[in-house]
Amino acid sequence: MKSRLFVTLALLLGTLSLGMSTGMAEKKAKKNEHTLVREALQRGEVLPLVKILEIANQQVPGDVIEVELENKKDALIYEIKILTGTGRVREVKIDARSGAVVKIEDD
């Protein structure tokens, strides 16, 4: 009985430590991703968010409710969700390097 309890506890602790190390690895990867984006911004390879928001608002006037920066097929794409005056949510996808509007769609 004691050995079964010990095995169960050992498995549980092993699972918990695996989950914690995976979570730590994800945080480290996120930190590295943020550092890479910040460095690209400093080198002028990525447009500042203020400029991206101006472009988005010219295309779809309204209130910005969410902004994400995604790495899609080796291109950094800003995904900006905008709540329009009519209550519709639209998503504007903008190339972070060039400022070109990639796509506008209803969300």
C-alpha cells in the first residue's frame, strides 16, 4: 500500500515539475521574442506601433480594442481589432516592416 502511494506521489511530482519547466521555457521564448522585436524596432526594421495605429485608423476609423504582433511565414504582422462607430469589430492586418495593409476583415 505504501509503495503504491509512493509511486503515485512520484508520478504526480514528476508531472508537476515537467509542467513547470515547460512553462518556464515558454516564458523564456516569449522574452527572447520580445527582445528580437525590440531590437528590430531599434534598427528601423519594424515600424513603431504609433505609426501602425495611424495606418489602421486611416483604413478603419474607430476605437482600437486589441493589438497583436504575430510572426507569420517569416513576416511580422500586426493584427489590430477596431470597434467601428456602427458597433462592428474589424481586424486590420498590417505588415510591421513596410506598413502595407495585408488584409481587412470582419472579426
